[in-house]
Amino acid sequence: MALIGSAPALGAPARLVVPPAAFHPSDGTDVWDNGGSSLRGAGDFLAPLALPPGAQITKVTLFATDFNPSMTMFLTLVKATPKSAGGSNMATIATIGSEHDPRTFSTTAIVGNPIGPASAAYLRATIPSQSDSLILWGALVLYTTP
């Protein structure tokens, strides 16, 4: 899956667009529907981020519909360290349901930068229920390079 991004000059801001089609279920028990332009489902869905070594992530934005006040969708930015088989959460965004139209939910509160040569990053979308009231439309990652 190719992600849409720009090739920045060193130190310049860049963006990585993560479409719904980039998210895949984390295991075989998830119930989901991913038509490419939207993701509906119940479970955890993962999308790898193709970032250059040394990238400093500055902002993460979730584009989602949430009009169910009793359920919340989460988007978590995770830094994976394959050498130690570990990972750590860098940022989390939560939706708050009340509107039928797609909205943006963003954070600049990001810890654990940079993404080094011995680490990688991915997004984990957690959707609690198979419902048309929780829809993921995509994500946007802003970053700079050293």
C-alpha cells in the first residue's frame, strides 16, 4: 500500500496522508468493512508509516465520523522498536460523538521523537463496535526531517 506523502528538503515540514485502505485488522477476529475510502469495523486496525530515519512527528490528525456519544474511536501513534520487540505510544486521539458529518481530531502532544534508524512508526485505530456511527476516513501525519 503506497501512502501519499511529499519528499521534503532536510529540516522542512512534510506530510503523510494515510488513507483508510492502509489500515488492516490486527488479527483474524476483527469484524470490519474497508472499501478503500472509509473503514468501519470493530477491533484494532494498523497502518505502517513510511517515514525517513530521524523524522520528528509534529502533528497527527484523524478524519472520522462519530455520532454515537456512548462509543469512542481512538487513533494511537506507536513507535515500534523491532530490536527489542517493543513499542511505545507516542500520541493518542479520541473522538467525541455528536455530529453526523466527518470531523477532524488532532494532537500535537507527541512524545518519543525522533523516529530513528532502529525504530519505525505506525497508527493503530481502535474502533469499539461495528457501526455506521463510527467511520474512519483517514489520517494525516505532519513531520520534519533532520
